Amino acid sequence: MKHEITTFNTKKTIAASLKKFMEKKPLSKITVSEIVADCKINRKTFYYHFENIEDLLKWTLEQEAIDVVKNFDLLLDYEDAINFVLDYVEENKHILNCAYDSIGSNELKRFFHNDFNSIVMTIICRYEEIMGIDVGNDFRTFICDFYTEAIVGMIVELLKNKRPYDRQQLIDYVSLTISSALPAILKEAANNI
């Protein structure tokens, strides 16, 4: 247990250093040497925990936002989860924009995709269980990818201010698509596939 705590604390220290450097310069200009010097660790320690700086960025985003969202009961607390994600994007806009500018829209979406995909899959499977239906793996995967792409795309759009939004309206719309549209889609798929 002590080793896990030490490992986690080391990763958090390295992540904090990355965020500090991202405040000052693009991700592509940040080096492992700068991070290890800032953290007062050796390169082996960095590479023991992370493959490269992009791996560190992914871990940082997962720890700060995505893993927290996974702890919500997403059928009951999805509005709280949406609010949390919106708050996170607003509070970390500079760092997320730095990542966006350095690695591009597609890579940033890829970072978010796997994690949000598992969140959406959890919601779909819970609805199937509650409704006593089975839509089959092919459709389940399709609808999961569909919702994941929509969510991740919206996060990136919010990040880049490509479209002004009313926060409560956005929450209401996302809530509607989760609580009303998704169960209806799953029911229709179960009846027709």
C-alpha cells in the first residue's frame, strides 16, 4: 500500500510540474529534462511512470477529471457530472488550450475518447439492465461511439469557444438526450435488431 501511495504522489508531482510549464509554453516545447529538474527526480523515475510527455498529459487529464466523473452514479447524477466537466474545462482552459494547440484537435479528442467511451458504455449497459433488454454488441458499440463522439466534440468546441453556450441550456439538452432519447433508442433497437 505504501508503494502505491508513493507512486501516486510521485505522479502527481510530475503532473503538477507539467501543468506549471504548460502555463508558460506550448506542450511541444516542454522537455522531460525540465520536468525532472523541476521535480528533483531522475529521468529513470519519469520513464518508470510515463512513456513520454503525452502519456503524462493523458494521466493528468484522467486523474483530474475523467476518473472523478466515473465516480458519479451516471444515471442519477449525470447533471452533477456534466457540471463537473464544464467547471473543469473552465478552470483548466489555459492548460487544455495549450494541449489543443500543441497536439491538435484530433489528438485531444483521442485523449478523451477512450475514457468517455467507458463512461457512456456504463450508462448504456445500466439502461439495458434496468429496462431488461439486450441491444447486442454491435449496436451497443455503435451507439456508444455515437454519444462519445458527440460529448468529446462538444468539450473541444467549448474549449475553443467555437460556439457560445448557455450553461443551463447545455445541461438541459445533454440531460434530455441521456434520460429520454437514449432509453428510447435502446428500446427501439432491442425490438428491431
